[in-house]
Amino acid sequence: MAGRKLSAIFMPNIVIGVPIPQNVPSDFVRNLIDLISYSKRIPDIEIHYLDREGVSTAKNRNFILQKAIELKADYILWLDADMLYPHDMIEKYLAQSFDIIGCEYFKRAYPYHPVAYVSGNNPLKPYVTINPLVMPKDTIVEVDGLGYGGLMVSMKVYEAMGDKKWTHYGTNFHLPFESEDSLTHDLQFCKEAKEFGFKIYMHTGVKPGHIANYVVTQADWERVRAEEDAKEPKITVIMPTIHPEKAKKTAKILTSRAGIPHTMLVVEDVKKSGFVAICNGVVEQNQADYFVYVSDDVFPSRDWLKDAYSIAKDNNAGLVGFNDGKWDGAIATSGLVEDAWMRKNYNGKMFFPDYFGHYNDTELTILAINDNKYFYSSKSCLMEVDYDKESKAVNTKDRDLFTKRKSSGFDGKVSNINLINNYA
């Protein structure tokens, strides 16, 4: 749905709405005066100011919205009183065609995440923050969620939404633990507006500051990001083996060529419990940011782990597949697994526990692809060195288990039939 664009014919009637907390910074008052004064340079523009004081932000917004409807406003511009806005914000917004438009600002508390979001795959946290460093400059980009600070909404949106236009939080917002339907009122509005077919845009050239003990800007977010990037990740490499002498040699060359600090765990499978059981046992008893599963008969490229970790970090990957010289990334026969993503799949385990040592990697790859969390590191080689490989048979019980689990979409985790059918 296209919004109105400023022209000589249409001169908008704008309501500036501010839910008022108990204390309003004097800097905001001066900033508001500057914003309105500058915007008055637009010929024939009509600006109304409405505020409402009270402890319930949702009720305050609904009071202001009702008054804006009575004033027959064309737009409502929501401002938070703990922010400082560019004086040309309204002018920049009206130069665009939009129904909902907002700006690029950052939370005032450490680690200063952007208050702009795209949809994610975790139902408990359905939105993930944008990366401002990859955003185009001084233009509008479509996003899935924005905060109310500096959010300008066409009244056509509220008219189309009917009773859903009234500000409210997610049903489970009050619960003290993570749950579905627990969105804040700004993301709840964005979610429902998109369900009515409206697009949400962020103007990357409009960058308010957030008033804390000092004004928080993008520079603070970048500083924290640099600090986080400087931290060494905790990576644990798991190598199950029934050939400990061979495994020690493999571990030595892997460590010398990793290119990044890590912990190498060579675990002898004395009870012949299988590759999967060993890996699951290790992750249940250890903490790390990432785990790597690898067999005892691989040979690495230089910086094999450093290159894979770089891909994981830059792409927020759940699973990074290494180049095994066989599957061209279609299956992560060896993989770097993000701990947070991994543990949600099988109640804290790395692999579905009923596998012995085949097809467990195939299922994990499918889950990662389904979640848009799989990436392939073609530069990171872990080539299998097994001269008898072609004469070895696949574990038939694992194959039959994989076939059975395919039919259930892997316990309902994967609904993409085409994705499932790509794997025999």
C-alpha cells in the first residue's frame, strides 16, 4: 500500500504524540521546539501537539490516537520523551512514499542494540536486530519491526486495522519467562500492521540520540561490537575415536593449523557407544560458544577453524559445514555448531540421540537450512583420509531411522517438503 508523498497539492495534517513519563528532560523540550519550528518551513503544513501523562504507556498512546482521529489527522508522529530528534526529520519522512516509517536509533542501555528488527526463526524471540553497518546510507529500507521513537504512521493504517489499532502488549508479555506472544507494544503494532498488508520502512538518514546519562548513538553500539569482536570465542573440538594413536596425530595437525585458540577433546570410545553418543556426552558436560564435531581421519587446510568461525560470526550461523571434498557443502560431515542454536534442537544434545554415527550430520544440516542458519565454508577443508572408504557400507539402522524421521518432518521441526526430499 503506497502512502502519500509531499506535493504542492497535499499538505499534511500531522499530530505529534508524546506519552509523557513523570520527568521530561529539558533537552527534549528544546529539541521538540526546534523540530516543530523547522518543520513549519514546509508551506501550509499543519502540526498539532498532543501528550498524555501516566504510568501506562499503552493507555497514553491510545488517548493520543483517539484525539488524532478526532482531529482528522493524516499522520501521527510518535516521539519518546527520552530522545533527541534531527530537526529535519518530518521533512525527510514526507519526501518518501510510505504508510509506516521510522528511524535508526539505539537502546540507551548496554550493549546499545539497534531498535530496528527483521523477522527471525525462534518463536520465543521472533525478531532479531538489524546490523547498521550493512545498511545503505540516507535512504529507506524495509524492516519488520521498529520502536515507537520517531515512528510516523499514516492514519490510513489505523483506519484499516479497526479495533486492532489500539496499543497493547503481547498476550504473554507479563510472564517472567520466555514465551510466545510476549511482544512489546511497538513490535506488536508492527506485527499486526504487516498482517494488514502495510510495509514498514526505516530511514537510515534519520538518526536520533537516546538520552541516558549521556546521549546514546550508533558510536556506542559500534564500540561495544568492537569489544565483543575482540573477545576470543570459546570453541571446543570433539573428536570421538576407536583408534587413539591415529586420533592423536590428527588432533595435532588440526590444532597446529586451526589459526584460532580452541580446546581439543579426543575421546576414546571404549564402550563402542558411537560417534553420536560421544558428541552428545561432551556437549552435555561442557560449555562453549561453539562446538566442532570431527572424525579422527581428516586432514585440514591452514586456518580451517579460523575461516569457519569468521563465517559463523559474520552470518550469525547455527551450523557451518566444512569442505570435505565430497558433498560440496550439501551435508556438514564435519561442522562448527553454535551452542545456543544447537541446544534448542534436541534438548541440549548435539545430534538426535538414536543415531549411531551415520545420517546424524545430514539431519542436523537439514535443520540448519530450514532455520536459515546453515553456511558452507568452502575454504575450510577437512578432507577425509580413508583409503578404504569406498568399500565401506552405511549403517543400515541409521539409514532406516533417517527415512522414518523424514516422514515426520524430523518431529515436526521441518515443514519444507522440497528440502526434505532433497536428501535421500
